[in-house]
Amino acid sequence: MSTPRFLDLPPGVRHVEIATPTGTIAALEAVPTAGGCERQPAVLVPGLTGSKEDFIALLQTLAQAGRRVHALDLPGQYQSPGSDDPDSYTCASLGRAVAALVATLGDDPVHLLGHSFGGLVTRETVLAAETPLLSYTLMSSGPGAITGERAGYAQRLMAVLRPSPTRAALEEMWDTYLMESARSTGLPAELVGFLRNRMVANHPLGLVRMAEEITTAPDRTAELAALPLPTLVLYGENDDAWPTDVQADMAARLAAERVVVPGAAHSPNVEAPETTASALTLFWNNAEHRAASAA
């Protein structure tokens, strides 16, 4: 999971709740502190145990380029209400929820970004081809199921929660497996408290189902490559989730632009926010220029 380095909202950023046909979505909305939103909006989707707060360090810089930006909690994540129906947490269902949110925001096409598991979710939004998009970014995500240590984490999560997918089981999981790890990193007590609150606020059945999805997702790169949508693959040079060579190969198969963020690992949005925001703004601006030229 991404661990934000601060929680205070920058100028121009506020909490919002967005009513959509599939349910209410909790989000952070960022707008320029000076000037208007002259550029097209962006929507940012977090990973498996993440939330909208993973993008706090990016939001002000992205918005200052002249666009409205929404970072969201997926249904069942942190402050977005979830369903007791396990099928509502498949990548396809969550992708439809993202599409519903985008439609609620207005008629303007958006720049869509998915981080980690959020990449597998937003890929479904893109492949459904029902949402007006200007560009698509896969941030520290991969072509299919995650492997290695991160897959082991998802499998442990499933093993703990499947027998009893309850809030009490989530609390026990945090206290038994995650609390000491969070404290050992030297995080301030405020951030450790946030991480605990976020984890136990997740819908436990949703976490189990999403963990199943991230460990079994098929490779749909060929389908994605067939769509005429400007695509960026961005990841940290030290990413420890999907191997960097796998992400580089995915970028080549997609004929996508590729940015490798120096000094970052699986969360360049947290570990190198200014470099990441600059790369995204450049990519988005160029996509808008190409769209305007083709019109």
C-alpha cells in the first residue's frame, strides 16, 4: 500500500462526496488556486489497500497546470461505502463504478490514471469503450496478475479474512500483522493512526475479493493495445511489485510512452511527487494538443 507522507490538504484541495448511479464515491478534488480550469480534468484511482490520500502530494501541482483533478476511494475502500455483494468488487464491476463517476463529473473527456490494482480496474473502464477519455496512465501496474512478495501479501490477506470477513477480523489483522511493521518505519503516530483507520474502514469482503482479482487477473494487453488511446506507463526504477522489466515489456506491447522515475519504488506518487506530477502534466498536455490538432 502507499503511505502518504502528510495528511493536511494543500490549498485548492478539498474532500467531496460524489453521488453516482452505482453509489457514493469519496474523493479529493483539486482545482487551481489561481486562474481557471482551462485544461481537461483527470481522475486518479488507487491500489488495493490504498485510498485517495495516496495522491495528496500530487494534487496541488497537477491542478496548478489548469485542470480539475479527482482522486478517489473505490467502492468499499476507506470512505466510499461498499456492498455486501462480492461480485461488486471484481475488476469489471469496479471499472464500471469508475466509468459512472466519470460520467457524473460532466461531458468533458478525462485523463484516467490507475495505480497498482487501480490499473487493473481502470483497464476495464478503458476496454469497455463507453467513457470519453483523452489519455490513460498505468502507474506501477502490470499486464495481469501480480506475483512475488506482493502476491504473497494478498494471499495472506485472503487467508486471514476469508474465514471471517468482518471488521473485527480486519482489526485483528492490523494488530497482529501490520501494526509493528508500520511503527518500525518511524512514521509519526498520526500517520500510523491513519493507516490503521483506513485499513479497518475497508469493506472486509471487498478486500478479499479484490485480493483474489489482483492475484488472478488475465493479461489483456493485446486488447488494450488495439485501442487508439494515448497511453503512458509510469513506474519507479525500484518498483518491487510487478517487475520493472515486465512493465517495460507491457509499455512496448502497448506502443505506450514510458517514464521511469528515479529513486522511486512502487509509489512514485508518494516517493517522487514532483517528478511524477511533471511527467503526468507533460503527457496530459501533449495528449490534449494532439486531440485538438486532430479535431
